[in-house]
Amino acid sequence: MSVDSAFDKLKKFVEFESKLNTLMYLKLVFKPCGESGLMHIAMERESAYIPVFKVGDKIYIPISSVLGALRAVAESIAKASIDSIKDPVEKMLAEAHCELEEDTVRHICSPLGEKYVDFVKNLVLKLKSDKNLYRYFLTDEALQEIETILKNAKQLTDIPRAVEVILSSLCPICNLLGGSGTESKISILKIEPETMGIYNTTHTSISRQSLVAAPAHLFVHEHAIIKKLTVILTIKNIEKESIEQKLLKTLLNYLTTIGIFIGGLKSIGIGKYILDVNESKGEYIDLNNIKEKKELLEILTNIEAKIQKPLKNLINELD
């Protein structure tokens, strides 16, 4: 575990993220998988966490629902392919990445135990040597608080939450999907569901005591029949040959073969969709190669017109 290597990575991270270097535009068209083209419309009493709801006669899918579904898949892919990460620092942080039930994303699940705690301590000490760099991540007060807590830290749970802004910058999962103090590179601009109607289905309740069906107790769910779901998104600052790029490619391939669940009630097979590779399109633009301001302005203000390349071609270019 090289603290010097991690320190160098933090410097490169700050340098690369200080400006917009690359942009990827994607138009992802999802189609129902088999006969599961339904989306559960939650009732108003569940509005604090509903994945899909209705406005008048139209359904509305919050961006957070789709982004959360994509994040869950990408995290699973990354965790399942840890051994493919060659860089030791990136591998160590990906292993430590976890989302605890009562918490946000943390980097305290390392199999290295106390050695990992020592790594975090030494990294914070090293960061102090570059005042401009540590101030990118922390205030003077936050650094002092972290040092005080880390002084006697021995267990993973002793790692203070405030240090997450540093650790998430070294984690390839957080670098793509966002973490504590690290913005997600993926931004969803628009979600357009094409519906064929809305109707109700009746289900049998389950007794929580006996865990068997309770035929006398029925409940009704409202569903939207989805013909097609179009998601327009951008992905910024994806470096060529980076772990984030490889993770993105694997995610897109997963969506075209396995699919994704959106809209709740996954236990009864509702809301599974497959990415239609023939209708989906994308474009990867290296902004450093654009010299004319007029061309740059056109790219940034007329996004959808730039999404022309078949998605399967773009996926192949992500090697």
C-alpha cells in the first residue's frame, strides 16, 4: 500500500477534474423484458420514497430512481470484478467501498483491517505537506479534527466520516457514480416514458406472522404499461483506458443483456427493462481537440443533435 502513489493520484485527480475534458452523450432506449413492461405507481402516502408516480394522467419517473438503479448495478459489477483492477490503490479503495444500511457510502469495509487504518493515517499526514492540495478537499478545521480522531484510531469504524472526501476521490466506483464529496460523472438530463395505459392489479397479502398467503386480505396496485423508456444522459471526464471507462462499458453491456429493474415491486417481476442496442445512440467528445469556440458552444447547447453514433459502436470504442 503506497501512500506516495495515492498522494500522486490525488494530485492527478485534482488536475484532471479542474476542467471539463471529455463529454459523453447517451440516448438510452429501454424496452420491456418479456411481459414485465409494468411500472408500479406508488400511492401518495409513500411519496417520500416513491420510484414512479402520476401527475394527472401521465406518469413521472424521478431522475433519482433511474440513477439509483444504474448505481446499484454498477456497484455490483465493480465488486464482482475487484481482481481485474490492476492499480493497488484503486483496488484497495474499491474493496473498502460499502453502503451501510444506516449510513451513506463509506470506505471502511477493507479486508486489510488495521493496515488500512494506518494507510489512511499516513495519507492524511502526507496530504498536509501540500497546503493547496489538502485545501481542495478539507478546511484547516476539518483537517485538525481528522488528525485528532485518527491519532488513536485502530479499527475501521474509527475512521472519521470527514476523511471520506479524500478516500472517495481514490475510489473508482465513486469516481464514476459519486460519493461523499465526489460528484457523479453521470448526469441524467431527461426521462421520457412512452405508456400504453394505466390499470390496476389485485394481489394477495402475506401474513407477517405465518409468512403464508392471506387470501382474505387483498390489496390493489396501480401500474403503468410501458412501451418504451428513453433516458438522455451525459457523462463527463471519463479518461481513456481508466477503470471508470471499463466499468462504464461493462455497465452498458450488462444493460443490453441482463437488463435493469425500475419502478419497484421487483419481487413479483414488475419493471424489468432491457437496453435496446439498435435504437440507443451515443457520442464521445474530447473537448481538448476542439479549437473553435463556435463549435464548442454548439456542442454544449445542442446536445441531442450530437447523439448520432450507434451505441454498439460506442461500446466497442470504450476498449
